[in-house]
Amino acid sequence: MRNIKITIEYDGTNYHGWQRQKNTSETVQEKLEEALTTINKKPVDVQGASRTDAGVHAMGQAANFFIDVSIPVERIPPALNRLLPEDIRCVKAEAVPVDFHARHDAQGKKYLYRIYNQGIPSVFIRNYVYYFKKKLDPVIMQQAARSLEGIHDFTSFRAADCTAKTTVRTIHSIEVIDKSPEIWVEVKGDGFLYNMVRIIIGTLIEVSLGKIRVKEVAEILAAKDRRLAGFTAPARGLTLVEVYYEKNCLTKEG
Amino acid sequence: MRNIKITIEYDGTNYHGWQRQKNTSETVQEKLEEALTTINKKPVDVQGASRTDAGVHAMGQAANFFIDVSIPVERIPPALNRLLPEDIRCVKAEAVPVDFHARHDAQGKKYLYRIYNQGIPSVFIRNYVYYFKKKLDPVIMQQAARSLEGIHDFTSFRAADCTAKTTVRTIHSIEVIDKSPEIWVEVKGDGFLYNMVRIIIGTLIEVSLGKIRVKEVAEILAAKDRRLAGFTAPARGLTLVEVYYEKNCLTKEG
């Protein structure tokens, strides 16, 4: 029995998120487990690094599973891709030590949020950007984002139904990049609470709109009250870019 | 009653092509006519410049229709986009003379065909490229394409069920561009027979594979026999980029 780590990308548009659920088979985890069970000829459990929400995409989700059959590791991506739906692709597979766990061992994650902020987005990217009509200022958004970098209690930035036991997380960096006609927000941290990235984006947007002042962002963090932060930006604009497993990813520049 | 020309883009993945059909409501023309009929409060017929096939996309399809209500022309795109499905967008509307006809008056069209020729295409572009695994040579494809430029009888390059009365067309240019990991083929002409661009692409691919020699392409044209040309490349790689209405578009550089 070997422990295999895979890197996968998916278009989350048509899925109810990563995690297997009782009421639907349309989750990324279930599609992977079905395909791997076919390859392995007995049931396979897949552990994902990030439980992405419905509609959230991934360019570099990581997962691991145990497999019994003697398929060479480099044959796993093509074998999986023959069985998976077209909107989920395995891009890499590697053998890892038996104690490797994709979620527990993750040292950090990088997310990208794309806001389309000028004219009408092309139909070809419609599912991957959040179309926001009112003009936003990436400079002001970047100023506000600086208050969120570092080690903080992110209680104000988690969904009401978030069940995480601890609420302190480290954000290594938030970079707001003017990619006119888009604004890209790259968020890198050691871990994220439920909806945390999307609430950060909603808050930065509200700062740009003048509903929240730049200096208030630190006060919102300190208040530990979800009602003070901004709205939850839509899932479609969010993509999990990468999961880091090296300790040295934790520098801001990494 | 005003004659309105619109420019539209669409993701053709989920449609049975442009043209209204008896057996399905999932055509781009029907979606536009439904939306325009709602705006106009009585039935509207839409004339499209190009009857794109199922799965073919458009960045610059043109169409025209007559409308009775007094909506300002610049309000037509947002009004349409509120009613249209997300994968069809009206990007422009303009008033045109009463005798303008989007198809009859078109002087030329430009198509783009995208071949993904290295590694696995990202899930985010999966519906817009044709994934071709064997390595192709864009230089040889370009050499073969040169034989197709100019005024020719394209009988060998039309689908068996093509009903066009005349088979002579002018191809102004075919440019094969190395966009590694993709190969782009841009085809510009005064008009195209049914499946003509896709058969040209299949033929260029077969030349690169050595199944057809470069010098044979001219012979295939002369033979007027569909069986001698290459296969019909899949619809998903094809996008209608632009429809030209100016006479001077007919130069190769245009």
C-alpha cells in the first residue's frame, strides 16, 4: 500500500464544493474517489488540503490517498484523467511517506481572487471572476489589506457557521494587483477559516467604496464580531492557487 | 421601426449552434429572439452574419433586427444582457440603415482555431481549445496553408451536407501562429462553406503528421473531392472573431 500525493485543478462552477456530502454526488472529492476506486479495484478515501466551497476553483489543490494496485506513479494522472469529468484534471502524482497527510501537513495556501471592474467580462471568463460594476481603487484596498497581514484572531472574518476550534491564523501577505480591467487579490497564509478569504475581499471592496475606513479594519479585527466586516464576496471569483508543504514557504516573499 | 445591428459574444459549449431549430430551444438565435421579443413586446427576427455550428464560439458575431419600441440604442446591450443567459453577451448596438442585412452585407469574416499541443490544457480553457497530443509543426502547417489562400473552389473542403449553391470562396489569409503551448490558426475570408474552417484545420494537422504532403494540398483543391481533404477538427477549438462590413477589409493585411 502506497501513499500518493496528487495535485489537481478544477473548475468549481458545477460542483457543490470539495467535500463529499450525503445529498449530492457532485463534489470534487467524490468524483476523485469514484475514479480512484475504479483504478484501485477497492474503495479509496481522498484527503484534500483545502475544503473549497461550492463554485470555488483550484489550480493547485493537493490531496493524498492510499492505493494497493501496482500502477507506476507517473501513470496515475493519465489514468485518473480518463475517468474524471473534464472539469477536474490531475496534473501531478508523487509517492510520499506513509505518514503524509495533505491537510494536516499543509504549511500554507495561496488564493487568488479576481474582480472584474471595467466594462463587461468576456463570456469566456464569466465563471472565474466577480463582476463588480462600481470603480474600485486598488491602492486603497492594498492599504486596508496591510492591517490584516500578520498573526490575528480572525473571528470577525469567518462565516457564522464556521466550526474551527481556533480562530488565530497568520496571513503572510495580501497583494492587491491592478490587472486592468481586473483587480487581483492574492492572499497567502498558513490557513483560513470558513469563508475567510471571501469576507476579506468583501471588506476590501467596502473600504474602497468608503463604507469602511482604512483605519477601521484593525478595529474590526479587534472587535471579533462578524457583523462589522464586509460582505462575503461570491465564490466564483476565488481560486486556490497552491498548497505549500515546505516550512520556508512562510516568508512573505515565498 | 429601426434597424439595429448588434455585436455579440458567446460561449457555444452549451448551444446547438446559432440557428433556430424545431427540436431545441438551445440555440443562440432563439435566446436572442426571446430576449428581444420581451424588450420589443412583439416578435423579433434576428439575422446573424454567421450560422455558427454547435460548440463553436463567438467573440464578434454580428446580427441585425428591427425593433418598434423607442429604447435608446445604447440601452439595448444592458437591457439584453439582463434577459440573456450568462454565456451570451451583447457588447455593442448601433442603428443602421433600413436595408442593412447582417449576413448579406458581410464582406468577410475572421475565425480563430486554437489547438492545445503540449501537456494537458487547463480546465479553465478546456471548452475553447482542441487538445491534440501528437506534436505538430506550425511551420509546415503554414506552408500547407499558403496553397489555400486566394480564390478557389472549396468543394473538397465542405461538409457532405453543405447546401451552398456556389463553392468558390476567397481566403484572404491563413496565419499559423506558434503560441506555445498552443497553435493558433487565424483564417480570414470573404465567406466560408459548411465546416470549411474545421476541414482546413484537420487538413493542416494531417500535413503536419505526414499523412498529406504540402504539395498535395493544391491537388486536393483541384480534385473537388471531400474525401481527399483531412478530418473535420472539433467545434470547440473554433471561435468567430470578427465580421467585416467594409470593402477594404478584403486586403490580406486588413
